[in-house]
Amino acid sequence: MKTAVLQMDIIWADPEENVKRASLAIDSCPGQDLYILPEMFSTGFCMEPEKVAEGQDGKALAWMKQKAASIGAAIAGSVATEDNGCYYNRFYFVKPDGSVTAYDKKHLFTYGNEHLHYTPGEERVVVEYKGVRILLEICYDLRFPTWARNHGDYDMIIYVASWPTPRVEAWKALLTARAIENQCYVAGVNRVGDDPSNNYCGGSRVIDPYGKIMTACEDGAGSVAVADIDMEILEAFRQKFPVLNDAD
């Protein structure tokens, strides 16, 4: 499964411009099976959802469906979403046939008051695409390994994030840890640029089950990196070294 991580500079609370940027980033790297965008790619990590959140059939999701269909590939990323009077940091995984799988962020970032404005999700979500079972996670979820523990139900984790520069080394280390301890591929996609509260330098990458970096974006710049998720390699490693069989 050819996978592209799209490290974007997100313009604050400007969905129209950010969707244009996302579309251009995708077009710059044709021929992939999956394109992954950062957390809240259409607005930035905004704690005023009443100003930026869209409905369940909003413009960002509509664009994801249209774009996925037009290029014949899946698109993933999170969007501030209003649903029945509540606001969610919602991760959409959109397949080219128009089907949508959604995950609502479980661990809200209390240090940034996300819990005061958004409702936490309650369910872990795994989506299957091109023979790969993918666990959907968002930013702060990365710090909670029990939530991501592999029970033999997935082959890859995607983390989409707005992870600030001062803590980026933790981001990089924890992505590697999740890949090793869960014997899976990990794709982490972080933004770059500035918002009213933080600076972001990226650190987007894809890591293999051995903990090796397969590909990475340039720190501090909007860029795209690609990697091939190879299930034959993963299955051979799991058979040769069946560490998950001994998991707690």
C-alpha cells in the first residue's frame, strides 16, 4: 500500500485555503494509495469549535470524498466536527468509493483545554484498506500506550497531529515505541508553521515494525514523504518473532 504523509503549514481558521493546500500537496505526489493529512487540517487546532466546526456533511469532508474519488485513493485526516450539539475532533478515513470511517479523539488535550470544548470519543476504530488493518489515532492519544495496544486486530497505526516544537522529540520517540511494541507500521503526520499559541516543526514519518524510519519529511517545511506498507514483510516478521503472543 503506497502511503504519502502530507506535512502542511495550516492557515489559522481558513478552511477554504487549507483545502486548496491539501489538494495541491496530494497533486504533487500522484500514484499513492493513501494520503494522510494532519490533525484539524482544515482549520488548525482551534479551541473555538463554535466558530470553525462543520456539520457531519461539511465542506472538508465533502472535499475529501470528491478528491478520493477523483484520484482513486484514500484520504485521511481529522476535522473539527459538530454532531448533535456536541463538538468532536473527528478523524475521517475516506475511501475512493465514498465510504467513510470515523474515529473521535479519545484523549483530549487537557493541557490545552481541549476537554472544555470537545467531547471525547469512546471507541477504538480500525479500518481495513487494501489488505491493511489500520488503527486511527489523534495526537495526544500517542501518549497512552494501553489505548493503542495491539490485540492482533491491526497492522498499522496512523497518528495525525498538531504537536508543538518544544515536545517534538517526545513525538518522534513515542512513534517509534508504538511501532516496536505493537509490531506494526506507524505513520505519524504532524503540521508545520504557527498558530496563535504554538510553533510546529513537523517530524512526520513512517516507521516499520522494527522501529526503523522508512521515510520522513523535512523538519520545519511543508513537504511530502512516501513509503510502501508491505504486508508480506510484516507477516514474515510476526511469524519469525511472535512477540505479540506474549503480550500482557
